[in-house]
Amino acid sequence: MEMTDHSESHPSNDVPPPVEAAPNQPRRRGRTAIIVGVTLVALCAIIAIVRLGNRATPLESAVESCGLGDKSHVASLRDGGRTLLLDNKGEEDVLGLDVFDIACVLDELHAPSSVIAKMDSTRALDGMQSASWGNIEATWSYHPSNGLDLILEMN
């Protein structure tokens, strides 16, 4: 029996045969890229919705900026932050905001000087007064005993 050397005619078993690119690989990469892209867009949309939903209204921001959060009995946010009731301390009131607190809120809300002048000159005989600027409507009354009662509403 003659032994022949087959090593020259057959490649060695130690080296794997070259791998040819499968025709499905580019399609899979494309699908993966689309899935990743859609996932990122959905994630960004969710983050934007959460941030917009949690954003404070201008009235809420004014209460926070003026440090009135602990005075909810005289600075009361209502209607999901779209209404703010401010109660100025009158001569007969035990509790109430001082003029500087109300001035701070009006400043934060960029109330025009004309509106502030109308509030300053309101007399008890004038009854309920109102004015608006931007998307805010202000309604107020004044009596020396009760002080200035101010309602701010966002339209």
C-alpha cells in the first residue's frame, strides 16, 4: 500500500475557508439602523412631551420667583396654575401679602406701568376693575379694610 501525501492537494484543516459576505447582511444592517433611528426619535418625543407637560405656567413661575410658595393662604394658585389669587393685607386683615409681594408678581409677569397705575389709583367706590396684557387678564378691587384683592388669569 502506497501512502500518498494529500497535504498538497487539500488545504489544511487548521485554516478556515474564506467567508463570503452573505447577501442578507446589508439588509440586516439597514433594518437595524432604521430600528435604532425610530427608537431614538420616539425617545426624544417622549422627553419633549414630559418636559412640556411639566413646564410651569408664568403664574407658577412668578409665585416661585417671589418666594410666595409658603403663603398659599394669601397667594393661591388654582386651575392647574392658570389662575392666581392674591390677597393684600388690609387695615382689618390679620393675614395678607404686603405691597412688595404683589409688585414682585406683577414685575415677574411684565405688567405694563399703565396697569400698575390703574391698580394704585383704584378707590373703594370704583368697584371691580380689570385690565389685560399679553395672555394675562387682571381683575381687582380695593378697600382700605380688605386691601387689594387681585385675580390673575391666563387666557
